[in-house]
Amino acid sequence: MSAPLARVVGLAEVVRGDAAVVVNLPRLEEQQVPHLFTGPSFEIWRRIDGTRTKGEIADELAVAYGASRDVVAADVNVLVAQLGALGLILEA
């Protein structure tokens, strides 16, 4: 069983409607471009709150959109790997 996903400390975030702009302040020197999350990436991002696992996020989105759980889980896994590589999230 996987651990819940959480955002790292030190992020600056602006949410407007169904979009989020995130800046990783501790890594600002390396990552000078803000990260923009819209559409499916926003739906995944907003669920990364320290209480949900990758599987729980995939389950919620599959139900919400009437999509195949396997397809959604694959998309969640890809984005979570990218967010981890960027230093934006960690497993709690």
C-alpha cells in the first residue's frame, strides 16, 4: 500500500478557477519557471493534500469522469513521477 502524497513545504500557489500556478520557492534558483496545472493535471494536483494515495486519487477521478480506472491510474502515475522529479511532492 502506498503512502499519501503531500506537497513539499515552501511552495507558493495561486489558484484561480480550475487552474493553479505553483512556484517551488526553495528551488527557485533551479526552477525559475512557474508550473501551471490545468485540466486533468489540476484535478490531480488539487487532490495531493497529504491524505490521499495515488490509488485513491485515481479512484476518485475515474468515478468523477466515468473513465477507466486503469487509464486514469496510468495518468496519475506519470504526473506524480514528474511532480516528484520537480521536487513539488513527496510521499507522506
